[in-house]
Amino acid sequence: MNIEKYPVLVVDDEESIRRLLEKELAGTNREIVKAADASEAIDKVRGRSFDVIIMDLRLPDTSDLDLLIKVRDASPCTEVIMITGHGDIDTAVEAMKLGAYDFIAKPFNLDRLDLLVEKAHQRSRLSVENRLLRHSASYDQGPVKFIGNSKAVRDIQFLINKVAPADIPVLITGESGAGKDVVANAIHNRSTRAGNPMIIKNCASLQKELARSELFGHVKGSFTGAGESQEGLVSYAHQGTLFLDEIGELSLDVQASLLRLLETQTYRRVGEKEERRVNIRFLFATNRNLGEEVKTGRFNEAFYHRINVFNIAIPSLKERKEDLPLLVDFFLTKLSPEGTTYRMVQGAMDCVLDYDWPGNVRELRNVIERSIILGENGIITKRCLPHELVVEAERSEASITLESVEKKHIFKMLDFHNGNRRKTADALGISRKTLYRKMTHYQSQ
């Protein structure tokens, strides 16, 4: 079994120390990277993420705590262990006030250092996980799989299974609430990156002036209000998947930055000159017609072609009504209080089937959640459904009934007049043009 190694950077100007720490700290779960001075260390930190850095307090090309400050600015989730001499204890204590995890004095107690590295690694991972939770906690994941047996759903499942392991960008299109997030989750969970983070962001929630900062991160002082350096979503998605919903809401300049990231897997934080490298799988979603947005100049054409390598179009719920009973059962099971089973009577289900669901699956979920609250003894009737839904269904039913009566009467009159359309139109009190239109409509049914 392959064990993913976490990276540890050792910074010391003495080659013998670097070799010793590499030999003693390397293991099945650690990768040791070495740097001889502060300049080389900063280059490595800006090129990749490190969980733990072990650095000598005194380096020839920097003052005592300058490298620590730069590392904490460049990588806030990295934990730093300082190597000190016996005369540097006061400075080491000051380093901890500036964010260092701990310090260890020369000569080394290697067992203690090994334990410190492991604890620092765990703290670094916890810090990253907390930041990931903050970004994803407010995002409603919905169903964990695409529910239904219709041909449309089977086609979508086929596409998901084919593209999931391909590690290419995917553009998911469809109306709001149709289940674009469900498809994105399914692609990630069936990909080779399933064990790594999936970072989710709805671009409509990004403030225009802060979008670049939230996506790419920023360095301290790069703009008004940037009191400290911050990692962006791109950094958290390293080795995993970045899913950007409502991609059409992004400004053209941010689209251009994302295009460069897609093509090179490199980016810069706001206010930073050095490039950082990542390894990310990209998923995008939109309810807009991006082809039309390109024509009007509201969407970057090159970016559109780059993200539209593989498209999955999700039909609206009214286009797959045969899936409604399964979806209703799914939400009744998912949303019912523990120990309680709810069922929907046929009259209420007829209303659900007659309604067009402009809000798609999201609207259906909300209706079922409301119905469970109003249901009695585990039964959901028409009285539990929203008034507008019942009225719309009854209106649809009435329309169908009147249409069937009209159809029957027209063809009865045609038969009475031996197929003579002029006489039939006169008898019905309508023009021949109207009669032809109605006949064509009813014959196509």
C-alpha cells in the first residue's frame, strides 16, 4: 500500500546537520527537502507547500527572525521548529511569540525532534482542515448521487463514469437547482483524487474586489485591509479538485488568471511576484449560456474553450418527471426525523407530477421538507403541499380536460360533415386556418 508522504523542509547552513536530519527524520510517511540558506528556503516555500519546516535560528544571509516572519507570511499553515544554540533561548521564545511551533537546542535530542515534527505535522493538517471546513460548511451538498432511472439520468451517469478518471476540466451546465453540485461530487469521488480535498466555491458569492484574493490568496499589505498573509482556495485544492460553481459570475480579469492557472498549474498570490506551483483537477458549473456570453464580450473566449473540454448538460426536472417518485422517496427518507417514516398519498403525488418545478431538485427538496412538518401520522396529503403548487397542478389538469373535450368535438364534427373542413369550420364558428392548426396539433399527440 502506498503511503502519502508529507514534506518537511530542513534549513541549515551546515551540510553535516542537513545530512544528519535527512537520515534520522526520513521515513515511510515523510519526505525531507533541504535548503542551505534563507534565500533557498524561501524559493522552496514559494514553490510548494510544506507541513513542517526545521530551521536554524542563525543563517548567514538573514537576521535572526526574518526568515520565520517570511515563512509565516508565505505559508500560514506551515509549522516551524527552530534550531537554537544555548545562548539563543530568549530569541527562541520571541520566535514562538511570532508563530513558531517550538524550538530545540543543539546538540539534538533526535527522539524529541522526531516527536516534535510529528506533532507539528498534525497541527498543520488540523489548521488546513479547519480552513477547508470554513469554506465548505455553508455549501449545501444535496444528494450524494444523481437520483433517477430515466434515460437522461443514465446518460449522465455514463458520462460521469467515463470522465471521472480522465483528470481533465469538466463544464457542468444546467438550470439552478438541477443538481450540478451532485455531478461534481460524483466526478471527484470516482476520480483518482477522491482521497484528497475537494474545494467548492460558488462564484456568485465572491465580492468582485476580493475575488482574486479569495481564490489565489494575498500577502500582507498587498491591499487595504490585508493585515496578514492568507492562502487562497487554489492552495487548499492542491492534489485535489477545485469546483467553481456559477463560473459565469467571475470578472474577465479573474477569468484570465484562472486560464493561466489551467494552462500552467502556476499562480501568484495578490501582491506576490514569485510563482507557486500546484496540481489541481478543475470542475466548473454554470446556469448561463457561456457561448452567448462570449459573443457579447462578457466571457473570455479562450477561457471558455479551455474549460469546455468535456461538457455534461443536466436536464431540468420537468424534462425527467419519471424520476420524481424516486426523488420524493429519497427526500422523505433523508429529511424525516429519526425513527419516523413518511409516505405521500397518490393525490399529493399527482400534484407533484403535474407541477413543472422551475426551481428543480432544490425546490422539490424544500417542498418535501415543508410537507414533513405539516404531515400527520406519517402521511403527506395535498393539504401539506404549498398552495401555489396545488393550484398550478389543478390548472394543468383542467387545461388537459378542456383540451380533450375540444379534440373529441372537432373530430366528431369532421366525421359528421364527411371530412369537409369548410363546413366543419363554419359549424364550429372558427376560421379554416384555426381548424387546420387545431387538427395539426391534435394529430401530433
